[in-house]
Amino acid sequence: MWRRIARFILSYRIALSVILLGITIYMGFKAPQVQLSYEYAPLLPKKDTIYQENQDFIKKFGAGSDVIVIGVQDSNFFNIDHFNQWDEMAAQLKKIDGVEGMLSVANAFDIYKDRKAHKFKFDSIFPSRAQSQEQLDTLVGKLHNLPFYKGQLYNEKTHTYMMAITVSKALMATPKREKMVNQIEKAGNRFEADTGVKVHYSGMPFIRVVTSQKIKREFLMFILAALAVVIIILFSFFRSFKAVILPVTVVLIGVIWTLGLMAILGYKITLLTGMIPPLLIVIGVPNCIFLVNKYHYEYKGHGNKIKALQRTIMKIGNATFLTNLTTASGFATFLVTSSSILRQFGLIASVNIMAVFITSLIIIPTAFTILDPPADKDMRYLDNNFIGKIIDKFVYVTQNHRKGIYITFGIILLLSIVGITRIKSTGYMVDDLPKNDPIYLDLKFFEKNFDGLMPLEITVDTERPNGVLRTSNLKKIDEFSTALSKYKDLSPSLSLVNVLKFAKQAFYNGKEKYYSLPGYREQSFIFSYVGKSEGKIGDLKSFIDSTKQETRISFRMKDVGTTRMEDLLSRIRKEAAKIFPPDKYHVSVTGASVVFVKGTQYLVKSLFQSLGLAVLLIATFMALMFNSRRMVFLSLIPNIIPLLFTAGIMGFTGIPIKASTILVFSIAFGISVDNTIHFLAKYRQELRLTNWDIGKSVVLALRETGFSMIYTSFVLFFGFGIFSLSSFGGTVALGILVSLTLLVALISNLILLPALLLALQRRATTRYFEEPFLEIFNEEEDIEQDELRIEGRDKNGNRISETTDKKDKTTDE
């Protein structure tokens, strides 16, 4: 098959190049249309119980507002100058396009009883601007007399104060959100300049906007960094601009196609999909290295350019097809998960990996048919003494110290297993951010002073209409809220009970001692006043459903991680079961925090499944390629050990198992096995040429493929290493761990695999190994010389006509 493919590519190279150019122009037109993602991608499948409970909650009580919070810690907050500056900042914030409302101590309201109208009225505690310190002190005393706001808008013990800014959902779905957030920060900066008090920002909308801005900056940075790395490495190896420009052209086309395909499919740039362009640059260059290296190796051997190109396509094309197929398979396994973000990542990456392979197989041979034959200086790297000496040492070690190799790798395997036993699994909402990042520090500020910002919702279904309003049930809700108030990771609750306590306090003329749940007789008066009132007291839809059968209890909580969260949820459910008998009530724990934890756990599980599938798929490809169970086993050993080694390192260094770190194994395994395929493919070719001399075949295969394996591994090592420059911890972990895994895999394939082949001798190489399902070509299977004729120019500008036969060559003056 590859004989026909080589003939087709070389015969129709111009037409194929025009087609590639047309596709690239179209994709280039589409690429600018790709958008940056702002929303958090759903991690749970729609059939999941937790997902359905959260959707049911949203349907009954609403999705809630998008809220950005601003906080300060100021012991002089109620100094008239500071307080008025705070009030002035609030006035500036109200003018910002997209800000729909806000709540802070400066505009907190009090409830008053209107005896004549039999309803409650509302009035701001503080005027628009305090006129004197004495007036302000009096009003502050009034605020402190209202327990409803304690722990919600201020923390009296730590002198911290919070402003909740409600922003437009519609605007947050547009690029205008960045301008709005910048204007909010400018208002905060002015407050800082006037008072000297630091302003802290948080809330999910704020975190998403700032995070998306970081992704946008890093997206371009990684593309440029990846290009810089491959250019430096390519030039340092080949010492030829031609050998640099062609691979760079190939991967740049891949980047354009990636962005174009994302735009066509409507996919947005996320933290994950934003890594695909630089990944393609790093993964695509090894294809080019193998092609260029083989072309130079062939040309140096016989001096026939077309024969060299034909053999390059046949031999390297076949091997690189399989290596790219295994790499793409590692990414394609994400398609079987129920996570939309993983499916998008897997689809875009796998499709474009194969696209870059096809592009390299067309562009590089086509370019070399046009360019002059390689000069001696272009092929000088083939005699690289430094790399040659390294390979000679590998050959020496594999031939003379196999026992030491087995012991060394055995110790590594044992230590890796010990390390694996120490791995912990966890995940945090802002896990990817470094500990010194302002977003992380500000979130910790709110966790310390206001017990966190992550929403936790508990719904209580009384299973009968109007059941929520029964005194016995209200008491149970109050008892449950009191029980959970002891949990340090939860904020004070906000529910119908708090509203009724506030209303009772107002009914008794604002006396603080009456901030308690109304009794049975008091309820009739309170509810009659509430029913006639306007505003938040009169509208209880956000707390109870339309049938008054179900109610919500809202908390904020700290970002405690998945492990502690599981324990916390278990304790909450036990508390609920004590107070609300399961046979009479249905209690559901939901909210964004619960969905995130369950989504993270589901994602980790899906990634483990995809890793298992990747190993199975690649083992199947190996079986088809080598048709020998022993060879499949041998090919997997040098690639499984690096994965175990990396997992062991994670255990010893305290790197937890989470979505971003599990991703490492599928990607690294799919890439590392490429070296194995190239080595074993060449090994089998040499077996036929050496009359099944295994020792000689191993050495010859190691000497020829060793160069390309080392070169490509250098590109991959430093290419993935650029991700360590990221400000996101998950991306840093991916870069470092994949680089480490690939480095160990290189050593394993250069030392352990040859040693195993030499040790097992013919037990590993059966007659079936000679007759694989996927054929690898012999050295002499060339295209007939009269089937292909390439025309070009020699160094003097004369037209030449060249075939696969070196003798069939004419020159026209």
C-alpha cells in the first residue's frame, strides 16, 4: 500500500499542495472567528443524579444572580472619611454598564412595622452621605442591632466588610465583561488610593473573567514559545535553514487548521483546548525530523534524490502513520467520556494530529523535489560524534550489562510502586492557580473572614403542600441551621427562617432580643404583614417553591477540596437524617460546590477509563503491527514503566491525582510508544536483511533510529517543558510530568527494550513476527524507474529529469 502512496504523493505533489493551500486559506479565514470561553464547562453527564438535582433546584428557585464581591479589612471603616469613600465607590460602581445592583452595609435596609397598613416597610439604615461622625456612630449602633447582617455583610471581630455586586448575565456572556471588570477594579483602586486600605475581589464571575484573560495571554505565549523551542532545537541538530523552515511550515499549517476547525464546530478556547496548538507544534515536529533524517540518510547512501524520497515515504510514512495513530488514539480516548470539554479536546487534538502527519508527508517530499539535492554540509549531522558516542554507549550497555539494566529498572519499578501508594486524590475550585496569585489570595481572604464564597444549597421537601409554613417544620429548619453553624467550613445560613426572624424583630419595633423564630400565635400576625409587604420580605419565591412544600437553606463554604468535601457532605446528610426523618422528608444537598466536587470525581474516573482504553488500543495496534503476543508485551514494558515512575514521583512529592495530572498519562503513553514503534519497525527490517541475526539487528536498529529518537525526544521534552511557564498549576504539572515521562521513556526504549530483545532472542521473535498484518517494507522495494519521473533544476540552474534509477538522468543545456 505504501508503495502506491509514495508514487501517488510524488506524482501528484503539485495538485496535493494546491489542495493543502486551499484548505489552509479556508481555515485561515475561519480561525479568527474562534472565541474565548468564559463559562465553566459542565463536567457531569445530564443523566447523573447530582446534575439532575441541581437542575431541579434551579428550576424551582432560580439560577441565582452573578455576583462579584469586594471586601476590605479596615478597623477605621466607620470613620466618616473612610465610610463616605466606601459609599462614593458604591455610587461609581452603580454607573458601570452591566452592574444591576449591590448590597453592602452602606445601603443595608431596616424593616419597619406600618400599623395602619398592616405591612412592613423598608428604609436604608445609612443616608446617602453621613454628615457627621456622631450621626454615623448612631447609625452603626443600629446596624449592629440587626443580627440578620452579621456574618453576611460584615465580620465585627475581624473588622472586614463586603460589598456584593450583582452583574448582568447577558453582559457576562459578551466580551464587554472584561471592560466591566476593569472598571470595577478602577473604582476599587481609587478607594485604595484615597484610604490606603487594600481592596479584595472575588466571586465566580470575577474569577472566570480574570482566568479567561490569563488563558488568552498564555495561548499566544505558548504558541510563540513552542515555535521558538522547535526552531532552536531543529537548527542546532540539522544546521540547515531548509531543515528548519519546512517543519515549522507544517506545524503552522496545523495550528491554522486547529483554530479553523474549532470555529467551524463552534468550540471555544478553554484552558484545555488552548493547549492544542502548542501541543501540535511539539508533537508534529518529530514527524518532520524522521522524514528529513531518513531522506538525508538515504541520499547519503546512494545519491539519488527521488529514490531517497520514495523510500522515505514508504518506510518512514508507514512507521510515522502508526506512531501518529497511537498518539491520536491517546487523545481520541477522551471521546468516550461524558465530559463535553474532554470530548472537544480529544476530537480537535486527534483529528489535527493526523492532519499534521498527512501535511508533513506531502509538503516535505514535495519541497525536496523542488530544492537542490542536500549538500554534504546538510548531512553532516548524521556523523554527529556526540550523539554517536551516546548511542555507542547505549549499545555497549545493552550488550554487556543487561543484568545491571534489569536490576536498575527493577529498583525503579519497586520504588515507583511505593510512591504510588502515597498518592492522594483531591481537587479545588481554584486548584490551578499558584498560591501567590491575587485571585487565590483574595479568595482566601473571604474564606477567612466570611467562611468562603462557594454556594452550597440544601433543599427540604416536606412532601405536603404548605408544609414549609408549619411551625414544627420551621423549628426543624432552625434546628438544622443551628447544627450546621458549628461547622467551620460553612457560613451562617440564609433561609426563610432568617427572614421570619428579621420580620419578628421588626414587628417588635426592632428590639434585638426578638430576633428569633415566631411562635405559633405570632406567625399569623407576621405572615399577614409579610403578605402585604413589597420587596424582598413580601416576595418569598427565592426561599420556597410555588406550593410552599419545599424550601431552601443557603450557605457559602470554603474551597476545602474534594476529599474534605466528601466528609463534610456525609456529616451534613447525617445531621439532616437526625432532624428530618427520611420517611417523612426528602433532603437534597446541591449547589455549585457539590456539582463541582462530583464533576471532578467523575472527570478523574473518566480519565482513568480513557487511560485504560488508550493502553488497550495501542496494544491492539502493536498486535496488528507485529503479530506476536511476546512482542506486544515487550513493546509495552518500556512505556508502562515510565508511567509508573511518574506516578511514583507524584506520590513522593505530594502531587495529587486530579484531572490535570491524570491527563498526563494518556498523552505521554500515546507519544512515548512512538519511539518503540520506530525502533521495532527498523529492527524487523534489519532481521530480514541480516538473515535473522537478532544481535546484529538490534545494534543496527539502535544506531539508525537512535538519532531520530533522541532528536524528537529533545523536541518533545523541551516542547512540553514550556507549559511549566504557565500561571495555572494544572498546566505546569502537565508540562513537567509529561516531559519527565517522555525522558524516562526515551531511556527505557534505548536501553531496556534492546536488552529485552537480546535476552529473549528467538523466544520474542516468532515466525508470525515476520508476517504482520500491517506490513513494513524491505529496503529494495522501490518504485519502478519508468513509473516516476521528476523534473527540477540543478545547482547551475539547468533543468534535470530524475527517476528512481540514478543512471537514468539527463541534463538539457
